[in-house]
Amino acid sequence: MTCEKHPNDFDGYPPKKFVKKFVNTNYSYQKEVFELMGPEYNLESDGDRERPSLKNPNKNRMQLASELEKLAEAIKGPVLKHMRKICEICKPYMKANNSSQ
């Protein structure tokens, strides 16, 4: 499936390669990405709530907006709960990040 307004990949990475690279990053980095993702999906939801439906121009994209809000909540809730726990578990094993050295 394609969409004219949204790219079909992330900087040329196919999904499997993107996932491998992302999952291999630092868990704190991943947590920050998820923290930023929820609000971005809410912004997408707000925009779609205002845009007319492609099938029925007299209606807005309420169904899409609603699902984007649910996705944002899922990320904010269970996903971030587990990412915080993972970061807490790993904290004793992490080196201090001193960029002045």
C-alpha cells in the first residue's frame, strides 16, 4: 500500500532493517522515541479530525483520528511503562555519559 503524503520507508530502510537498527539502540534512546511518538500521533489525530474524508467530503476523518488517539494512549501507557522498567533494570550496568572527557 502507498500513500502520497507519507513516505513508505524510513530513510530508505525496509521495515525489517529499520526494526533491527532501532531495537539495537540504547534503551534510553528508545524510551525517548516512544515518549515523543505519542504526542506526534495526537497531532496527526488532531489534523485528521479536521480534514474531510476522502470517501465523503461532508464528513471528517473521525475514525482515523480516534484510532490515532488510541495508539498514542497505548504508547503512553503500556509501552512506556515497560520501557521505563527496562531502563531501570539496565541502569546499574550503564556507564555515566560524560561528554567532557
